[in-house]
Amino acid sequence: MGNRQDLNRLLEVANLELAYETVQVVWGVNLKVSRGQVVSIIGPNGAGKTTTLKALAGLIPVRKGRIIFDGQDVTSEPAHLRVRHHLCLVPEGRQLWARMTVEENLLMGAFSPPLRAKAHQNLNRIYELFPQLKERSKQACGTLSGGEQQMCAIGRGFMAEPLLLILDEPSLGLAPILVEQVFQMISRIAAEGVTILLAAQNANQALQVAQYGYVMEAGRVALEGVSDELRASDHVRRAYLGVSN
Ligand SMILES: Nc1ncnc2c1ncn2[C@@H]1O[C@H](COP(=O)(O)OP(=O)(O)OP(=O)(O)O)[C@@H](O)[C@H]1O
Ligand SMILES: [Mg+2]
């Protein structure tokens, strides 16, 4: 039984401690993500969400604790090797090449040699799934709307054939209708079988799309649970869903 559960687990983070130089900002964080799940991390500004996600991608060294991905200890593995193991981060703020077209940006997601051979096949799959990106394929990314840019950034992550797609604030700064579109895109990618871990201040959408959620506050996991239970909890309702009674 235990074995079966282990096989099903794609990511396990145990006792993670992270710091910027001498300032520790993440304290003893534990996270688990099973294959095929969408898991959300919610929490206020400065809670440590981005820091945690960067550490998962190998962009910040781990001070203490372990990161097990797809059965392997990747705690001190460099970022480019994690990408090769199909652990992909779509960073906060999108970070697209503004002068390059949508298609060129998408193809950059399949830059590493093992992916290049399948790049055009994956590109067509993305265009099939997200016709909006196809319509804009020849347009420079710098001229896209915020929502389209976010879709392009997520699409670029998808080009790397992720086992785990990590999304940091996918709906940041977007108007409500675009937030809706971006979360629809996330659901569609999840329906393709991609496991997703996302961080968002938009607790409502983040918990709607996810099966399981973590609430991070001041560098620690303050609360975790099945999304529906979290959404029903007084703490989440008051602090994150704007319910006053
Ligand atoms: N490069 C850095 N150097 C020093 N401190 C940093 C750096 N980046 C973040 N921090 C600090 O680490 C803490 C956690 O920040 P982090 O960006 O992980 O929070 P967050 O939960 O992603 O917040 P937000 O919701 O605003 O994106 C904050 O106190 C922040 O000031
Ligand atoms: Mg952040």
C-alpha cells in the first residue's frame, strides 16, 4: 500500500528551509503533489510562495530539507537538469522575449536537444488546444495583451513536456475575464494529464482549479487540505475570500 502511494507521488518536499543570504524566509515547509493533481499554494504578499517555487526549480539553493521529484532526490541538482527531468517553472511576470513572436517564444520552450525533435509536433498540439495562440503566432509578444502573454508563457512551459508544471501567479494583474481564461487554460492542461503546482494570491480561482491547497503565511504552511474544505474554513473565507461574517 505504502509503495503504491509512493509511486503516485510526483513531488515531495520535506522540511524546506530557504534564505536570502542571512535572512531566512521559508521555515520547515512540507508539500506533497500526486501525479495528475492540481495543487495550489495561496497566501499573502511576502509569504514565501515564489521563494519556495524557485527552490523547486533549482533557482535558489536549499538551506535545509529535501526535494524528491519523480522518485529522485533533486535537492542539489542544478536548474537545467530539473528541466530535463520535466520539472518546469513558469515564473512570475512571464519573462517572454518581447521582440520575438509568439511562435518563437513557444519554440524556446523546447530548446533543449531531447525536446527539439518533437518541437513542431508539440507546437501543433498547443495550437490545437489554444487556438488563440495560433491566431497570434506571428505577433511580437511585447504587443500581446496581458492575458495573451500569460497564455504564451504557460504554452512555452507546456512545450517542455512537463511532468510537473509550476506556475507562479498566473493571473497577476489581469482583468477578471482574462483571469477566467488563464484558469481555463490551466484546467485544459491538467486535463492533458500534466500535474500542476501553482501559487496565487487569487485564492478563489486557485482553489477552484485545484484538488488540494496549501496556505502559506510568513514562510510557513499555516493550513492545508482538500480545496473544498479549505474554501469552507473560516480562516480562508475571512482572510482570502473576503467573506466578512
Ligand atoms: N531576492 C531577494 N532578496 C532578499 N529577500 C527577498 C528576495 N526575494 C524575496 N525576498 C523576501 O522573501 C520573502 C518572501 O518573498 P516571496 O517573493 O517568496 O513571497 P510571495 O509569497 O511570493 O509574495 P507575493 O504574493 O507578493 O508574490 C519576502 O519577505 C521578500 O521580501
Ligand atoms: Mg510571489
